[in-house]
Amino acid sequence: MYNITVTTIHPDDENNDNNVKIKQLITSENKPPMKPTINGPTRGKSGEEYTYTMSTSDPNGDDVYYWILWYEGCPGISWDGPHESGEEILKKFTYENDGAYILKVKSKDIYDVESDWVTLEITVPKDKKIYSFSPWIDQILERFPILKQLIFSWDTDNIIDSSSVCIVIKDIE
């Protein structure tokens, strides 16, 4: 909202008797920024750093800030900015544990008008431990993959065998 006063001055009026003052209140609605976009990997490994890009545009051309919540319960980044409307920003993050995460981002303009949240689902699969008891069993399992699949289809998290060699592989879904 803007309050503007315009005064017209007649060039031949030395006493300013014919001057006219016009006061006008001009209103302009401040609109929130558009919902941000998030781009980056949706699947990863725990302990590895990944880069995510975020961007939004403000209909009024105002500078914007971003609130980034890497996952529920994480303090995240509160109101990073200001950034120019339409500018793409890069943020890096490392998910230290396996699990399913929801990255949430919203934006606001310099007048504190906020967009809605947007989300990106990220999966960091659990490592599965397979225990090898001897080289000759490994050879048999390699020759008969269906047998390997049957043997190791149960949850092996509770198996402990100090004499075994541990091989870590990733679940393939």
C-alpha cells in the first residue's frame, strides 16, 4: 500500500494560488512466492553427501528466503537468504542413517508472505549383512543363485557369528 501526494504547479502563478494537491492511496497486493521446486537424488547411501537445488519465483519480483527441513525432527535451515526471485540455490546434506525421509521446503518474500510447503521423498536403504562361512559354500551359492536367495531371504540382523567374514550388500528393490 502506497500513499502518494502529487502537487501541480502552474508556471504563471507566482503566489501558488492555483496549485492543486492530489492525494492518492494506491494499493498493490503482495502475493506469496510460488511453491519452490526441489531437485536432487531421491535414493542414496547413508554417510554420503548429496546436493539439492531449490528455486522459486515471486510474482512481485521480491527477494525470497527458504526454510529447509531435511527430515522431521531435524532443525534444518531456517530462512536462508535473501535470494533473488528465480535464482537457483544449491544445498548439500548427508543422511547419516538408513530410512525413508521427507525433505520439505517453503519460501517467503521480504514481506514475510509464505508459500506452501513442497516435499521430496528420499530413501536411504538399509545395509543387509550376509555371512559367508567358507569359500566352498560361497562357490555353491554362486553356482545356484536361487539357493542363495532362499537361504538369505530371512532377516539376518540377529545372526552373530564371529568366525564368519561379513560381506555388505545393498537391498535391491
